[in-house]
Amino acid sequence: MTDEVLEGIRGFPRRVAELARSGRYFTAAGPFPVRHADLHHSDVVVTGAFDVLGVVDWDGACTVPWELVDAPCFLRTVPRLLNPPERYGAAGRPLDPDEAARWADEDAYAAMVREAELDAGADHKLSGVLSDRDARGLGAAMHLFAQGKMGLYGRVLDYYEAM
């Protein structure tokens, strides 16, 4: 498995670029969302009534295709494809109760975003990405790769290249 991890890491940037050039996966036309590189709950400034006043720590923020949007850091889990497959059951759900609870938190967050979109009369692009574990898996993998985290990055791209 060590060789698989190392080869996946070495080839990840090239393979992501090839996937982007192929036009098969990434959205080619904007508008594109702004991705906060490390959004933590402490980056959101709120009033005593929890009205949002602003967001801080925009270092590293950039626009990305919708396919690279993922959950905020305080909710993010390691994508299933970066972990050994034996950590997941037949339906692809985590066997570890703690990880299953974190997945439930991510799902609840996506539902709250969907409600906010409905209340605002907005489109459902963000909640759509956040509620689709496969759609946000590549975004999370990109974020973890940029941080230097080890993982089965080759398996991640095998999956997306086959889509």
C-alpha cells in the first residue's frame, strides 16, 4: 500500500490537470464560487443574536469550479476514496460510529444550506454540491493534498476519471 500512496501523491497534480483539460468533469463556464481555504467557525463574526457580520481570514481564498467545493473545515471528513475500503460497509457508509456521526453532521449542514437557499430564493448549486458526497470528495481531496496529507490520491482520481 505504501507504493500506491506514494505513486498517487506523485501523479495527483498531473492527473487533476488532465481531468480538467478533458472537459469531462469540471464546469467550464462560470460564475464560480469563492472557496475560503480554511473556513473554521472562529472565522465567522456574529452578533449576540447570531446574525453574521462578516467572515475573516481570507488568506488563500480563490474561485474554483463547483466540483471543488467542500464542507467547511469544522465539518469536513476525509473522503471515503482516500481511506482504505475496509473502513466502509457495502453501501459505502463508514463502519466507525464517530465517522458516521461526522457524516450525519455534514448532511445536516447541507440541509441547512438548502433551507437558506430556499428562504433567499437562490439557486441550489451550493446545497447540491454539499449534499452529494461524491461531488465534494474531489474538493476535499484537493484541500488535503495542498496541506500535505497522506492518502490514496490515485484511487480518488481513478474514481473521477471513470465517471
